[in-house]
Amino acid sequence: MTRKFLHMMRDARLRSRLRRRHFLWAAAIGVGLAAAYNAALPLLISTADVRPRVEHMLDAWSGGKSRITGNPEISFWPEPTLTLHSATIETADGTSRKLANIGRITASFSLLSAIDGDPELEDIRLIEPVVTLERRTDGTLNWQRPHWLAAPERPTSSDDTPFGDVTVENGRLQVIDLITNQTREFSGIAGTVKWPSFTEPLGAEFSGSLGGQLVTWTLDCNEPLALLAGRNTTLRTSLSSTPLNLSFEGIGSLSKAPISSGRLQLSTASLQTLAAWYQGKAGRALPDSSLNLSANVTTGDRSLKFDDLQLALGGANATGVLDVSTPTNDTPRIEGTLAFDRIGLNGLQPLIDQLPVEPDDVTKQLRDAFVRTWRADLRLSAQEASIGPLRLMDVAAGVIIDHGHASIDIADSTYANGRLSGRIAISEAGLAKGGKLELVLKNADLAAALADFGFTGPIPTGRGNVNFDLETEHPFWTEEAAEASGRIRLSLANGSLSGFDANAFADLVRAGEFFSLAQASDGSFAFQTADIEASFGEGSARLNQALFTGHTGSLSVNGVIPYRTGSLALAGTFIDTLNAGQRLRFFVGGSWPNAVISPLSVLGEPN
């Protein structure tokens, strides 16, 4: 029994030694094969042919002349990979101006195709490329059209170099515009172009830094050759960043009119942030409000149309249609209709307060370029509009610009339970030089209107009409606007003069002593008609007439109100119908609403 056990143990040790020997032999053979693989394949693949092949590929892509100075490197683990260093692309027109510099190019390739002597490069990576795009003063670009776009109508040859998948790592794009003398730089560019062949769809996605903001751009196109040749094709593209988000889906091209038709969407959380990002510096040329725009866009022969336009600016929302046209032999113009739910112009007051009274030369040039060379005819409507203390309802208005003339016309609106219309005509010298304001208020509640402007003291109540004309040579938003000149006329029927007790007032005048108007404020004076007319200019208003006629008497006042100081200098007459039509004459001094009444008997009756 013992002998049998020892025999079994000896057989087990023998089998274990044999397994170890088989494993070692297998490992040795594997290592040998791997060593032979890495040693033999470079002998079968010529690196001398790789450099001109990649240069030819870059030439075909770019339309320029390529040169690679670094020695090619080939590795086979974990997959066959080609690496080339320091590639340069220059113009092919003989000027030898640099278009791009690529720090390193790597690509994978099929082992069988490499052994056949014609390696097919795949998954190409451009590492640290620096590309320069320049628009010359004649409008041409420094990059020339490659041969495969020279005649886009011809069918693409199967011998043309396919793009495949091209990945960019840590790239940089310099955009130089010699016409405007502006230079923009995109840095930290990373992304991929997926284009298996010239006849297949193209997909691209890149991200990079512009003006300190991360920007992501995507493009999908079913007919990329048509797109690159400047012809219309279906595409989908988007740009995403903190200052701006933009997307378009429809028919477009890379021509001067990049959009033919499709849906355009644009949004920004802050117009000020967007302007500062675009200009490269902080500025307040726009209000700090959000903007969202969505529309079906169609371009024609020198025209651009926005249909089904949906616009959200700040807290206002609008829908409508806009047409922009730039005829060859006619004035460029903007026309359309926008319907707002509400318009809040008061939110622009902080912006207006910071506008320069005298704009700089650039602002003047921009203003003149638009106002004097463009025409605009925009129809606006709003369920509600806030303008200063005014709160207008059901507004129908228009903005018209024509050969240097600019105006805002309120065709109709509801205000103070009446109908308000008016017109603001901007000075031909610009907004900083003021303009004219005309307002007509019909059948309105005058007390409600005066209360909006903060008037206190005796004020007329009732329904009536107001005509107001103003003209100024100063900006409407500055204190100098108080130098305006104009005229106001009010006519009311069946109202009352609140805060004015006619009987108490008559008794105080008859008493022949100075008194405050507040002493006769516990009551109201009912009138059948009231007519007020005043003109103003140079810091004072001349009250030509203020006549209130009622059953118990009539009140007439005229004189001068220097509103710079708020003082009063008025002469008046009260005819007391209840006392045989007695004429009580008086003088009004002091300031509004704390007027001081001086009976004429105190001052001396005229002979």
C-alpha cells in the first residue's frame, strides 16, 4: 500500500514539471513571435514613403503646399500608429505665406494595407495645430480652394483622399480681417470631424476659448461638398456659450448669404455681457436684459425675411414678421409688424441716464449710417406699455425712419379711460438734439392723468380733452429738457375743481386779508365747462387762460408760472353768482400748492 502511494506521488510531480515546461515554452515562443513581429514589420514598411503620402493628403485637404520636417515614427503596439512631427502648410501661389503649422500628426493604419505598400490612414489626430485665416483688403482669403472643389459639378473621383475621422487637440485659430483691422483668436480648440468619404455626410463638433469664454460648435451636413463649394444644402449647426446660444436647421451654404431658409434660434442671458464679449471690453450700449429670438428665416435676392418670429426681450414677449431688404438701386429698408404682450420702456431709464449728451464720432457715424441711409416702417402693438408715469393699454404704434427723419407714432391707445394718440419726432441732428412731442388725449379722466404725474392741491376732475405740444433742442432725458417750448390746452365738461371751496374762497377775498389757499380747500367747485390754455418756454409757463364756469360762479386765472423755482404770479377773478354776480379780484403768489391769495383790495383797486 505504501509503495503504491509513493508511486502516485512521483507521477504527480512529473506531470507538474511537464506542465511548467509547456508553459515556459509557450511564453518563450510568444515573446519570440512578438519580438520578430516588431523587428520584421518595420523592415516591410518603408517610412520614406509615409512622409510624401501625408504631405499629399494635407495638400489635397487644404489646397496649399505642405512640408513635414520631422522624421516619421511607426509603432505597432497597442495598434499600428504613425507619428510625424512639425508639419507646415503654405500658400501654393508662390508667395510661400504660412497658412498653418501642426506640431504633431498621428494616425492609425491597417497592417495589411501597410504590408501591401499603400497604408490606409485612419483616426488622424492633429496635435497643437495653429491655423491662420486672413481676409485681404480685396475681400479674398489667404486659403485657396482645393482641387476637389475647383469644379464641384463633376463627380468625385474615387482616387481623392478621403477625410475619415480627424481629431484636433489643443488647436488655435487666428482670424485676421485686414478690411476692419480686427484680429480674433480661438484657443484651446478640441474636437473631431467625421467624414468617411467625400460622398458621405459630414459631422463636426469643436470646442474652444474665445474672448475668455468656452464656445462649442457643431455641424451636421448630408452634402458637405455642396456646402464647401458655396452651394445650398441641408444642414444643422449650433453654437453654445455663456454669452450666446445660436442654432440653425434648414438650407444654408458658405456663401455671402449663409442662410437660405430654415429655423433660426438665438438667445442670450444679458445683452450687455454679449456686447462686452463681442467688443472685447465692458460697455453699456445695450440694456442688461435677456434676449430670445426664434424665427423661420428666408433669404432672397438681397432680402431677409423673418416669419413666425417669436421675440422675448427682458420681460416683454412679441410675435410677428420682419422684412429686411437692400435693393441695389434703392434705399435699404426694414418693414414688419410686432405684437407685444407688454412693453416696459421704464427699464431703459438707467441706460438712458448714461447716454452721452454729445455722442462720439463713432456713434455719430453709426447713427448717420443707419438713419440717413436706411428706411424703416415698423408697426407695433402692445396690450400694455409703460412710459414714465404713463401706463397705456391696447397700444397701436409705428416707428418710421425715412431719409434722416425718425419718428414714433402712437396711432391709438387707452389711457386714463380715454383715447391717447401722439407723435415723437426725433431731431434730424440726432436723439441728443431733442425733437418734437405731440400728444392728444380725448374723453379721458383728467384727475387720473394728473395723479399719475404727482400733481397735488386743487386739480380739475372730470372728463375732457388734452392737447400737448413740446419742442426741445436738448435730450429728452436731461434736465436741460426743461428749456423746452410748447403749448398745452385742456377742455373739460361737467367736472369739479377738487380742494377748492368756492364759498369759503369768496368770503376770504371779501374779507380783504391775505390768506393761504389751504384755508379754502375743504370742498370742491362744480363746473359745467373748463378751458385751460398755457404756453411755456425758457423755464416758465404763461397761463393764457384758465376759465371754470359753474352754476354758483366762474373762476378765471391768468399770469406767469416760473416753474424753475415753482413760484406763482397770477391774477384772477371770481364771479360770485350767488351774490348778485359780484366780481372778486385777487392775486396769487407763493408756490404751488402752497399758494398765497392777495385780495386786490389789499393791493389797491385800480381807478
